[in-house]
Amino acid sequence: MPELSEALKKLKASSTVAFNTKAKELQRSGVDVVAMTAGEPDFAPPEHVLAAAHEAIDKGLTKYTPAEGTAELREAVCEKFRRENGLSYTPAQISVGTGGKQVLYNGFMAVLNPGDEVIVPAPYWVSYPAQVQLAGGVTVAVPTRPEDGFVPSVEAVREAITPRTKVIVLNSPSNPTGAVYPPEVVRGIAELAAEHDLWLFSDDLYEHLVYEGEFVSGAAFAPEHTLIIHGASKAYALTGWRIGYGAGPERLIKAMSKLQGQVTSNANAIAQYAVTAALNEVEKTAAFIAMTKRAYVARRDRLVEGLNRLGLHTPKPQGAFYVMSDLTPIHPDETEAATLLLEKAHVAVVPGTDFEAPGQARFSYATSMENIEKALERLGAFVGASV
């Protein structure tokens, strides 16, 4: 049997996918599992976006587009950044990919050489270290603490910088913690990137899901050093449509588009047309986001209250749709604890192992209030407490 690539042999599978798969296997066998694993909104997409997708089909807009995305979508992205963030970009500084994940990967591939270091505050999204590894880099974790709201210290980031550092990653609001970094922290880290001539990758996918605090992108403080990673999945409930976009210096965007042209070419043409409508029909999209935020806040508050009442310490996040909860009262090992919750309580969560969050697990509240109540009831019965 021919051998597989050494690089892929070393690549870890996503724990999010693994536990989601286990939950679905139980569900297929007839077990009623409350799945709180996936970061996927449970809302249907906005009606005007669905209508735009139908319009694209009716117009026959089903052919290849430029690898970097249609001119119309890139112009709409530029206008979004001007309108919402006070940032100035041209279409040549925008790259559209198959989800924000591809944009991020293209970015790492465009800037990393073997042995280059990437600083990432932890807990972090599981795909950061995997993508850095595939690009030949090394992830350097900067731990954050629940008592600090999982917000990194600027000084801790400074201390992590070495001669091999190439990129600092910022993700606010954060997956998996829901932390929203204060503007002074974002500024401080962005200024570090500029001072040391580093790339700053600002993962802003959850920008529109901020409930307390203030969102600000690192690009506001170091635009010539910053790649913004953004997309349509979270705020517009378009996860399966796979549209992400990046904004940054033109030479970086050109390199990323060159890579994409040799790998996947353009993102889905129909979805590009629909996301253009989401960005341009501002009032309708804003109303949709406001509706979802009201639901997320109510779900978050109930889940945090219930988990803390059960003795599972859970800080209240300011954004995104996740909470990180301490599972050590159930078992000191987070994977064992998550497995017990799945097999005994039939509640699926993601252990913190791959998030660099020992003893903790991520609960997604991108699910119905009914499911949250059911999960809390089952957890209460399992740990012998009342919610």
C-alpha cells in the first residue's frame, strides 16, 4: 500500500467534528442527544438572501467567477468596512474564499516559512494550530484566564515574541470563549505587531455577535500589517454557503488569490451573489442580526446561570455563541468528562483539549432554548443538583 503524506499523518482530527460525529452516531441509533457542539446558527437565513440566491439561479449566474471573487461582492465588502468599521479598502485588497477558514489558511500559506512562529491567545479555535502546522509554522500559545474573562494581556503577548515570530492572531469575539477584547487591548497588540514588523491576523467572524463591550478590529490600528478574516457564516446564518472574505495589504491579497487560483478557484457563484445582497441590503440584514442577538442573549444568560448553579464554573461571555465551562467537578480530565456527559447524560459538548483549555469544555448555545433547558435538566440529574 503506498504511503500517505507525513504532514497529514501528523495532522490531528478536529475534536469538534469528532464529538459532533459521536453525537450523531448516538442519534442514529435512536438516542435523544442534545448536541451543543457545532458553532452553527439554528436560524434560517434571511429571506432577502434566499431570494437573491433564487435570483442568481434565474439569471444563470452559475459560471466561474474570478478566483478572488466577483467585483460586485468585493465592492460590497469594501463598503461594509467603510460603513461599519471606518476602514478604507479597494476591491484589489479583498479576497473571497470558500468560508473564512480558507481565507485564514491562504493567509498562513502566504506568509509562513518553515519554523516561523504564530502567537495565539489560548483557549483558541482548534483549526489555528492545525493550519499553522500545515504551513510549516509553530504555534505559540499565550494562556488567558477565566477570571480575566479570557482576555489576553498585552504584556504576555509581548513576552511571547521571539526573532522567529511572524504572525499574531486575534479572535474577538472569541471562539471558543466568547471573550470580547477591550479596544485598548486590541490597540496594544496591534501596535506590537507594527513595532516588531509582524503580521496581525484579525479573525473578526463574530463581529456582529457582541452583547456587551465594544468590537474593534486590529486593522483600525495597524492596517498595513493586518489581514482581516471575515465572512457570512455566523451573522447571516449561512454556514453551508461557504463565503468568507479577507481584507489586507494588496501584496498579501494577491499572494492569497494566487494560491486559491491553483487550489479551489472561486467560491460558489450563487452564494457570492446572495452574500452581496446581504451586505448591500443593510436595513433588512440589520433587522435579522438584531433578532438573532436577542435570542442569543436570552440563551446565553440561561445557560450560564444554569451551569453555575450546577457547580460548573462558567464565566459569562460578551459575544459569539459559546461558553467555556469548568468540568473538573465531573472528572479532572476534560475528554473523560465530556465523554461521560455524552454517554450518561446524552449532552454533547466539545472538550477543551484541542482548545488548549484543560479541565474545560465548550458549550454552543446556537441551539433552541428548549434544547438548553433539556440539557440543563439532564446535567442536573447527572451531577445530582437542581437548576
